[in-house]
Amino acid sequence: MPRRTDPAPTVLPMVPSWPEALALGESRKAVALAVKMQAQSMQTLLRWQGESLSFLARRSEVASQFLDDLVADEEFKDAFDITATYMQNAAMDWMGEAGRFAALVPQIASEAASAMQEQADAVAEDIAAATVAA
């Protein structure tokens, strides 16, 4: 029977004192944490897109109503008033939405960071408990 002369490879060479089974278990937790962080980021992105699409849908309905009002009007003077009102409301709506998004960014970022911090703390506690137990 041939003798093995090279040492068994370690999973985490930077921490050679850990048993391989412990290192595998903890690396799985770290990978799971990375996946959860990526899922949280995707959830945040989808929420942002939902908010944006909701606003654009509302603006499209207003633009459609504007065109209906223009077609229904028979005098040019009224068409100018309808257009001026539409443009004023559109400018105010876009500015309001920009302000709402500016306020929403820190809120979404804070929620995502809090969720990721909780997950990272849980994994760190699990690693610490497993290291003490070993």
C-alpha cells in the first residue's frame, strides 16, 4: 500500500487549525449569506423599478387624457389653456416624484443594509459558536 507523503489539502489554507468539516460548514453559511445579500439587493432593485413604473403609468394616463381633451376641444384658445395646464401639472408631478424618489433612496438603502447586517451578525455568531465548540 503506497504511503501518502503530501499533506491533505485544507479547505481554508489561511486557517489551517480548523477541521475541514467545520470549515466546509462555515463556508456554506458564508455562501448562503452572500446569496441572501444578493437576493436583498435584487428585491431592492425590483422595488425601485416598481415605484418608477407606477409613476410612469400614472403619467401615461394623464398624457392620454390630455390628448383626449385636445381632440374634444373645438376652439384654439381652449387648446392653449389645456396645454398650459397639462405642462404645468406635468412639471409639478415630475418634480414631486423626483423629491419622493430622493427621500425613498435612503429608506430603501437603510432597509437593505439593516437586513444584510442582521444576516451577517447571525453568521458571525454561528461561526463563533462553532469555533468555541471545536
